Amino acid sequence: VIIVMAVQPEPNAYLIDRYLVATENLHADGLILLNKMDLAENESILTRLRDEYEKLGYPVLPTSISDAGSMHNLHQRLNHKTSILVGLSGVGKSALIKTLLPGQNIRVGEVSAASGEGTHTTTGSILYHLPEGGDIIDSPGVRDFGLWNTTADDVIYGFVELRNHAGHCKFSDCKHDIEPGCAIKDAFADGEISEQRFKNYKKIIQEYTN
Ligand code: GDP
Ligand code: ZN
């Protein structure tokens, strides 16, 4: 899962963490792309993303469609794999694909997916073949890559630094809220998850689970 962010508009950490929860629950590998690097006045946004996410195992790749070297790096990452580009409209997903696959009418077909209601719907996503092998899917919006039927356990699983603490709370039915001996809160107190990620964890629990 290629999570596409851009220098402008600035990356949204809550959105990144939401995508990562979905990515982990798909048992896919996550990669964070910082596109439109040509618009960056300095490397501060890139550095911040790297500090937060690379230690968790998510590579952060700077790209610009006008920088052939960065496009080559991206291409190398995509070869022989099936990837999906996700991210807000305007971050450059279509432009990245056009740059990666120039001058070809490589539109292969629409991707359909099971919705939360159990029916198959057209997502508007497009799948392209890469010449060297591998496929890339352009997904049009956040809603198509959402968190359906997410449980609190799924959310904890989606935060790799919290995952190993699950099941170690004093109470087996711990809601990780006000209970004493909560391993999730202890993990935060011990600095095992950053303040920003913990804030997003709580927000996702609030917004996506009952
Ligand atoms: P999508 O909605 O994510 O598919 O975004 P688009 O591919 O339509 O790109 C949105 C706008 O950003 C277009 O005007 C692109 O030309 C521009 N864009 C995409 N990538 C870059 C980049 O690396 N640098 C700059 N400066 N503009 C870019
Ligand atoms: Zn707990």
C-alpha cells in the first residue's frame, strides 16, 4: 500500500495512521510517499515523516514527477509486486502513474471490491500492469480504502508498536480507558508510542469502533 502524501497540502498524520491501520489489517506492506518534493523549501516535512515512521518499519520515499531519479526509485519498489496508491485527491497519484508508465494506454480494468454490506461494487479504481511485471492500482478516494467493521483489537493490531502489548492488561476485558494495569496505556507511559500516534490511535477507536 503506497500512501501518497504531498508537500502541499501538508501531510496529515491522522490520515496516514488510518491508512496504516487498514494496511496492517490487510497484511500488506506500507510505504509512505512524499510527493511534490520540488515544492519543498527544505527537508523538514520529509525529516519529520522519517523520524515518525521509519523506525516502525515504514519506508518514506520522497518523489517528484519532475525528478527522474525519484521516479526510478519508486519504480524499483513497485516491480513484481501488486501495489495500490491511496491518498487524497490532488496529491499526484494519477500524475505518478502517468510518469511511471509514459505514453501507454495501460488502463486494464476496473477493480471491484466487497463493501462492508457484503455486496460487490465498482470502486472506480484502475489497475495497470507494469512492463517488468507487477501491477499498480490507482484508487480514487479515501472511502474506498476505509476501515469497515473495525474492532478495537483491529485498531491495536494496526499500530505495530502497540500490537505486542495487546492481551497483557490486568483485566481481560480491558477497554484501555480508565482501567488500572492497562498494558496499552503503560506502553504510552513508557514512551513506546509517540504522542501523535497515540492521539490518532484514540481518535480512530472513537470514530471507527463502537
Ligand atoms: P490525484 O488526484 O492524486 O490523482 O492527483 P493528480 O495526479 O491529478 O495531480 C494533482 C496536481 O498535482 C496536478 O496538477 C499534477 O500535475 C500535480 N503534481 C503531481 N505530482 C507533482 C509533483 O511531483 N510536483 C508538482 N509540482 N506537481 C505535481
Ligand atoms: Zn488495557
